[in-house]
Amino acid sequence: MRAHSRSTVMAILAVTALLLMAALPLAAQEMAPSVTVEDQPIVDDSVTVAKVVAPQDGWMVIHAQKDGSIGPVIGHAPVTEGENVNVVVPIDTSAATETLYAMLHVDEGEKGVYEFPGPDGPVIVDGKPLAPAFMVTGGMGGPPETLPVTGASQVETTNSRALLWGMLGALLLLAVLGAGMLRRRGSQG
């Protein structure tokens, strides 16, 4: 095998290994649980959580405020493992308060059945439930001024773990192709 061909294949394999090493921390970072929610009006008896990163299938649960802190549950919607965008959560508007909390819960009991109190407890980060507060703006209902009206079951999701496996599969394919090139070149020389 010529040195030039071998060095080309080795360079491809080295780049593949570097890409693989760079992808793993990024994928792990994306799976850190998080909830991003903004102040908003209640629209069609629902609120929208902009982004949820769930470590497993679970629930986006909206709590009212009571005595200045997290109060009773007034609505919930399912989320899937990974990144969920624009999660619309139907709520009981008669129990809504000016400050609401978007709390991420797990789905540990019967899959697809919200069981809280019970096995579907909150996701805990740094010793506290992951539950950012947000304000209800523009009153307690009616059409939105700046937010689009969306259906109550709309949940756009991407699964970070599936993305990681796809990237790993592509990198493995590159490595196999590089190894095949090495063998072919070796048998020709």
C-alpha cells in the first residue's frame, strides 16, 4: 500500500474519532433536564411551555401559586424523553393564579397515566423541583396578542438520544468505509 493512501485513510479515521469524542459531551449536555417558559396570556384554556428537556418520558405540570410558593396542580400534558418544543398544557382557568409554575414530572407509574400524588413525582435538580415560575399576562383568557393559537395536544419533539445514535451510526459507517479502503489498498499493493 502506498504511504499517501494510508495517510489519507488514517486522517479520515482520526477525524471520525475526534467527531465522536466531540459529540458525546454535547449529547450528554442536551439531556440535562430543563424547562424554559415565558410570561404569557392564557389562550384557549391553555398555556405553552417553550421548551422542555426531559431525561425520560414524563409530564409538564402547571401549578397555581399558593401563599407565595408552588400550589395545587391545575393542568398537565405529556412530554417525551429528550427535547420538547411548544408544549401546550390545558389548565383549569378557574384555579389559575397570576403566577404559575411549570414543573417537570416523571412518568414512573402506569405509562401514559398521570399519577400525582403518587409515582409520577417532580424532577429534582439541585435538591429542588424543576419548576420555573411565569406570569399570566393580558388577563386570564381570550385571544393572544403575540402568541399563535395552537391545539391542546400539540407537542413537537426531537429525541436527543436518537440524534446521538444517528450521529454515532454515521461515524461508525465512516470508520468501516475507511477500514475497507485500507484493506482494498493493502490487497492491491
